[in-house]
Amino acid sequence: MIAADEAGIVALTLQVGAAAMLVALPIAFALAWLLARANFPGKMLLDAAVHLPLVLPPVVTGWLLLLAFAPDGPAGALLARLFGVSLIFRWTGAALAAAVMALPLMVRAIRLSIEAVDARLEGAARTLGAGPWRVFATITLPLSLPGVLAALVLGFARSIGEFGATITFVGNVPGQTQTLPLAIYSALQSPGGEGAVARLALASIALAFAALIAAELLARRQGRGRHGV
């Protein structure tokens, strides 16, 4: 049976994952729409930059976040001056690291969903007098919504499994930044921690398994809707 402190770790992991999705989803959708629908100079560079966290070692991503959001970093100093807050050694910093690592997967899934929307439908709506925002709200968004939901689930699954960028950026602080992966790492370093490792690993597997099943169900629903079945 899971202990009280381990239940707290699971709760913190879910909190970090949910906050990461709140941060990442609007940014992922905007980037996916740009990459799917717009043509502009530097599009290839933007695409590469978006997917960079997939190929960089997570420790490098965490180090870059640390440079940017440290108290003397450009973003960190701005946050401290405007809002009096710091992300270092706090769960909000863990959420930011998780959001950055999940963003490429989310952009990819949403972009594919937007590209699957028949552009002729959008064009027909515009010829009937619908403005860009109305076309987006009544055609593009509803038809791409299953892909957006699938991206949300996949991003959440990725965020709750984030380790390298988090430990580099905000450390492994119990009660603040120690999510499931970091707690498992700590238990592995502790004598007699095998039981805690097993319990936390099972909790992590259960959460990831549930998220992947949800993503698959959403993908199948999207496929049925696209083929009119």
C-alpha cells in the first residue's frame, strides 16, 4: 500500500503535469497552426527550434532553462522585478520544465490534426462571408479538436515522466519539485529503498498507461470521424 508521503508525491506529479498542460497547450496550438497553415521566412528554423527538446539531452534543456530563469537570468530577473516570484526550487519551475519537454509532441499531434482539416471547407466558409476568427472557431477548431485532446493527453503523459530537465533546472526538493521520476531516483540511491521504488514505479506505470490508452481512444475517434464511420 502506498504511504502518505508517496501519495503526496503522486499528487505533486499530477499538479505539475496539469500546470504544464495549462502553459503548453495554447502555445502548442499557436505554433501548430503557424506550421500547418502559414508560410513565412524562417518557417523551417521555427520547426527545428520547436522540436529541439526532442533531440537535445534533457540536461541541456534544463541548463538552458536555468540560464534563462535563474535570479540573474533575463527571464528570472524580469519575473522577480514584475511579480516578485522565482521558479528556482519550486513546483512551478518543474511545471515549466515539463511543459517545455512536452511541447514538441503536442505541436506535432496538433499540427497533423490541423493539416487533416480540409482547407476547402475553410475556403468555402470565407467565400460565404465568414471572417478568419469565425472560420477558426466554427471549422478549424472543432474538426481538429480530437487531435488537440490527444496532444493534451500525450503531453500530460510526457510531463509526468520528465526527469532530466527538471532535476537540472529546479533540483530534487521534497514537497516542491520531487515528482515521481525524481522520487524513484532518490529511492534508488537509498539503502532499503526497493519497496518505495516498486510502489512509485507502479504508480508511474499506471498513470502513463491510462494516459496512453486515453490517447489511443481519442486517435481512433478522430479516425472514425474523418472517415464518417
